[in-house]
Amino acid sequence: MPKTSSGYSPSNYERRDIEETFPLVLKVMNGSAAFLYHWHEAVEILLGLKGETVVGIRNSDVTLGPGKILIIGSGESHSILPGDSESERLAVHFSTAFLHDERVSDLELSGIFSRIEGFSDSWGAEDVKSIWGYVSKIWREYVGKQPGWREICLAALLDISLYAHRNIPKHHRTANHETGMLREALAYLSAHYLEDISLDSCADTLRFNRTYLSHQFKKETGVSFHSYLVNMRLKRAEKLLKSTDMPVAAVSRESGFQSEKSFYRVFKERYGMPPGMLRRKVRMDKQ
């Protein structure tokens, strides 16, 4: 398998280009690849390879350990918490656009992944074995790039869709007001997190009750509005420290912190070292 990759997305909507090219992307990721609450058009299949990865989804957390599978439907909000850098997961993203052709099938397969119980703890042993088998075939073809690999990958994705339709347990959840509220709040944060904003300004702008918004935000993301906002700013600061020579004071301003003193404090609490030391450590590691 290739080297693992790490990254962090502060955006609540994660755009993928797979819909415009080949509708499939695979990547092995380690525990340091964490993501705030977000969603994307692509279906995502996570397979636990090593260690444990905690995923926040449907107002709760699930632990993806070795051999376990989590399928996340199109448009389904989720987060991936930071974990042990030694842990690994295989992430499969694919567009369901190729399942829409009514000339091929009259089954409603494109939406099946939003109707099933996505975590493999709810499946039978044979279901886990089957999905692992299909994904393993996709991985081999995706990596090998032998003639016809695209067709084989698409055929395996169709097999996964049909298997899910026939065999994986379905849920009876429906979209709710709280999820809509969370998405509006996350969109507001994504657009304005570099500005001087607060829970109050978000509630006023979106015309939500402040207390109710605070309660639902904590319930659905697991952290307070303020903590989520600080996390977004810290990750931007980390990126700037690693990729630019910008002075630390400028990094603080460009990351949305109103006070350099508070930036130093929360940064050291999160990373266990001051910003400048993190920058030096990253550069030494690259040498």
C-alpha cells in the first residue's frame, strides 16, 4: 500500500472533483488526518486497517477498528477525530452518478447508501466479508492500473450497491430540523471564521434561538461553538506555520485570532509547544 497521507479540512462542505473525472478516489490515511464536521456529494467507505479511528456521525461516535467498515451516504454530515498517527484507514470516495442510468437498472441504487445501517457492527459476518472482498478488488485494480481497471472498479462499485440493496440492514431515520440548523451554522462558520464572530452573532444572523443553537451544536458535533471555532483557526495557523515564513504575529491575525496572547495560549494547549517551536520542529523533520 502507498504511504499514508494526512490533512485537515476546515470546510463544512468538502468538494470532490471525482464527479468531473473518474468517479472514484482511494487513499490510505493515518490517524493524524482529522476533519471537522463536513459533508460531500460522494459516498465514502471507511475500512479500518490498523489501530482505531473515531468518527462522529448521527449525533454519536463510532470507533473504526481493524476489520470494521463504515459507509457514509452522500450529503451525510460526519467528522473524523484526531487519533494515533500509527492508526490507518482506507478511505474510498465515489460518485453515484453512474448508477442513475435507467437504461441499465430500474432500482433506486444511487440513494441506497443513505438508507442502510452504515456501521458494520450492525451487519452479519458474511456482509462484512463481502464488502471487504469488493473493496479489495477495487484497490488492486486502482493501484495496478492494468488495462480495463476502470471498468472492473465500476463493476465492483455496482456489486457493492446491489449487495447493500439486498443484504445490509436498512434504517428508518429521517432528516430533521437539527441537522438543517447544524449545516447552516457550519456554513456560517466556514464563511466567517476568520472574522470576529461568536455564537451570538451566528444566532442573530441565522435567526436562531441562542440557547437552542448552543445546545444543538454541542449535541451534534460533540464540542461547543467556541471550541469548534478555535479548532478551525488553529488548523489554519498550523498550515501557515508549516507552509510560509510569515511572522507568528501575522499568523495569529491571518488565522482569525483577535489577541496574540490568546493565540499563544490556546496553541500551546493544543500542540504542547509554542507556534515558533512547532515551525522549527517541522523544518528539522524535513532535513
